[in-house]
Amino acid sequence: MNAEHNFVAINYIDCSVDYKPRFEELFASRAHAIDRMPGFKNMQVLKPKDGESSYLIISFWESEEQFKAWTGSSEFLEGHKRGFADLAKAKAEGKEAPMKSSFKTYNVLSR
């Protein structure tokens, strides 16, 4: 198999309706910290259509190990610090989190 990108991580992010503009702003002005990570190839951000709730953040990697290195890196914290701050603020105010995230990972079967 071509080592171009053999591993894909998809982050499903559900946002409250009033948080969606903020979420899109965060991505529009992102730090690009992931771009510096070894093994990172590409990322796509998919916006939900009307009636759907989940944004999909799809990242393409050379290997699962390189993806895992990203999730434990200072670049990961840099790339997510504004979103993490929004979550901490909501918690401190006793409010429900404005977004929820869940990862699923895949090996590329074919291209």
C-alpha cells in the first residue's frame, strides 16, 4: 500500500446551535499547528447540512503512531486552546458544554 496516507482520524463534533458561528470562526482562524506534525498529510472540515448536527474533521496521516503523537503533543494543545477555553468557561459558569467531540479512526482500505 502506498504510504501517502494510510490512516484517517475523523472527529465528530456536535455544537449547540448558538455555538456554530464561533466553531466556524475557530477553524477559519486556526493556528495550523497540526501542519507541522510529522506524518500529517491533509485535513478536511465538513460543515453539516441543514438538520444535521455534526461537523466532521477528517485528518489524513501516514500512520496511526503519528496521529497518536499529535494528540499528545504541544501542537495539539496549541491548536485546541481556544476551544478548550470555551469549554472551561462554560463549565465555570455552570453551563452545558457548547460542543462535544468523539473520534473514530480508520485504516485506508482503498483509494
